[in-house]
Amino acid sequence: MKRKLTVILIALLVCAVLCSCSDGSVAEQNRRETNELVVGISQDLDESLDPHMVIAAGTKEIMFNVFEGLLKPTPEGDLEEALCQSWEVSDDRLSYTFHLREGVLFHNGEEMTADDVVYSINRCADTSDGEPLVPGFSIIDSVEKTDDHTVKITLSEPSNEFISYMTAAIIPEGYSDQATMPVGTGPFKFVSRAAQDNIVFEKFDDYWGEKARLDKITFKIIENADSIIMSLQSGSIDFCAHLTSAQTDQLGDDFYISQATMNLVQALYLNNSVEPFNNKLVRQALCYAIDKQEIIDMAFNGYGVKIGSSMYPAFTKYFDDSLTDYYTYDVEKAKELLAQAGYENGFSTTISVPSNYQPHMDTATVIVEQLARVGITATIEPVEWDSWVNDVYIGRQFESTVVGVDASNMTARALLERFVSDNDSNFINFNSPEYDKLFSEAVSCYDDEEQTEIYKQMERVLTEEAANVYIQDLADLVAIREGIDGFKSYPVYVLDFSEVGYSE
């Protein structure tokens, strides 16, 4: 009797698996026939989807498909015309004139005008609440419409980097529901959102440029790392970025893996205003105690690029490779510095990590083991993404955290300005008069070569002061179901689906 029951149970299990596979195959085929794609993402988007208000890189990379600026980045790392068809700069480099494309429609059917551009730029440059929404717009003196399709922006001083900030989203003047029903000009339009479940986009048929290949994209929120792989294997989702090598190793021949880097500065970020991390010797001790290569080898099967400061390799001319191994792995040196700082017996600390980011959780796991070798007892505190943003990033209530910081646009300033002592984004409370002075020099310098050298000096200050323990630019492994093509990687943190579609 027992044997019969066992056989029946096995048969039922096999049947369930086959039915699951069958259901997955049917769902995949249905999506192909309706020209839809389901993309797995590991976190919900920001509460507000207003493009000028978003915080999380995960929100920015998805909303890239909905919003456009006067210019946009290319996969090659350049800038090209988007909502403007041409632009020129005055000889004194104080005036930028943008000639707008005609016939561009917003997703609500209204035509984009020079008034919308003036409104959007002024909104991003507004300093009534302190810092402007776009840092690079602090030097804007005036924005004016010279005719229905021309906008002139005048600066208070020249800037080598100003043009990079013209990727800021242009939105319709007078539209007040951007937070919940965002309206842009991109190849996809926002349709709906179910909190903690999904976000739905559809192709914008009246897009001014090359129309999207897909008719619909559903971004499915799956915060559990194991569930992401199961969803890929079962056919529930077709695409997922930011996976680890351990995850992709579980996928079979139904997927191919696109490999690039995430263009993030992953680090053990330290709150420089709390004990013991307000002590430079302790911070330096951690830099010696943590073996970057071991993290890359153990947690990522060797995928990833070591970094030594707040700059990643895609910013080629700004990246100072000499800082990568400024601190070599040295347990005895770490113990020596801890003793000098008064912590010869080590200390206990907590590492707050956004639990939905498996790469950061894996990194923190190795760090805990490494710190134990020098007498530091570290405990990982997994936190949900919303809590991380509110408590760690905004509230600055943390001791240390493992996370990746992006540049938002293709400027070195975007990565380095956040550590100026009075910057709103300086979540680690770094305070260095030397660093602040260098930043002031950099933004008032108009010689590109000289400015680049100042930025490298700022990177060196961050490294020498051990502001954080810099680890790597993570490998970005993207799982894409066979039969889907057109995906391209960018040197900034975006996921562009405009050319993604099903193979013929």
C-alpha cells in the first residue's frame, strides 16, 4: 500500500512539473503572439514617478523608456539629439540655443512646445527648496523661448559639463499628475501600476522617432532572488538584469546571458559621523581588512572590476586606476591601525543592506567573514528597499551599508558632488575642507584637461581619507530568453527596451 501511495505521489509530482512547464510554454507563446514582454525587476519603483523627483537608480533605469530630454545618451557613451534636432553654443560658452523637433507629442496627445521646455528646465533649476533638482542647473541664469521651436539657455559661468545635464526629462507644462500617471515623450507610455506587483508600459504609436518593436512591457516585481530564477525557468518572465553568476548558472539553454558592467560604484559605505567610523584610522583599517578580489571571486565567480574610489571605469578619462590597489589586503596592517585607534580588541557593527539586491547581500556576506579575521564582529541587517531609502539614504540612520551608487548622467561631477560636505546627497556625512575646495575649483574651471585632473585629485582625497571601502563595478549579467534580441548596454544606468523585440 505504501509503495502504491509513493508511486501515485511521484506521478502527481511529475504531472505538476509537466503542467507547469506546459503552462509556461503556453504563456511564452501567447506573449510572442501578442508582442508582449515580461521583465523581472528586484524592487518596486519610487513612490513618485515624477522624473525630476526620483531617487532610486532602479526607477531611473526603467523610466528611461518613458521620458526624454533635449539630448539623450547612446550605448557608445556619447550624447545625441533627442527632443532637439540641433543646438549650438556661443563663443563665450555662456549661451546654448536648442532648436526643437516639430510635431513631437506627449503621451497625453499634446504637442511639445518651447513653453514645455522652458517650464521643465526652470523646474529642474529651481532653488527655492535649497539645491536645484538637477545639480548641474545651478549655473543657469535664464531660460527663454525665442520662438515656438527655439529655446535659449544662458549660464552665469561657462561649464564643460553643462551639456551632459540636458538629458533631464521634458514634461508638459501644467500637468500635475506626474507622480502617479507620468507623461513623457518616449517610445513607451505608462499605463498602470500595482504597488509591489507590477508596472505596465505600452508602445507609444505617435512616437516621433523609430517606433518600439514591442507592443507592451510588464515589469514584474520579484524581490526574492530565488523566485526570480524560478520565474525565468517556469516561463513567467522573459528578461531580468543585474543577476549574479550563481543565478545565471542555474539557467539552461532557454536563455542567453548578456554581460557588461553595471556602471555603479559598489562600496561598503561608512557613516563618517558615527563611532567608530568617525575615526580615519578605523576606516583605513577596514580598507586593509577587505579583500576586493576575494569578494569578486567568491561572490561573483570572478566577474567584476575592482575600483579604488568613487569612479567607475566607463568614465575612462576620469578613472584613476592607480587608486584601485591603494589599500592592499593586509590583515596585520588592519589590526595595527585598529590598535592605534583604540580598538585593539575590535568592535561590533551593523551593515544595513537592501535585501532585494542579492549582489549586495552576497558582498556583505563575504565582508562579514573578512572583518572577523581582524576582530570586527559585523552583523548584516537586511532591510526592505523603501526602508533603506528613508532610513539609510535620506535619514542617515546607519553605521555602514553595502550598495551601488550610479552617476545618473555622463558626468564625473554627478559621482563626486555627492560627497561635498553640505550636499543633500552626502548620505555618508563625509566632511573634508580640502575636498570641498577642490570641488569649487573643478566647477569653476573651464579647461577640460585641468578640470579632469582636479576631479582625479578629489578621487584621491576620498581614497586617502578612506571615506568608504570601495570594492567594484559589478558585472551586469542580463538573462534574455532565446528568440528575443535588440538589447544594448549603456555606460549609464538605464534599461532601454526601444529596440528589444522577438526575432523573426
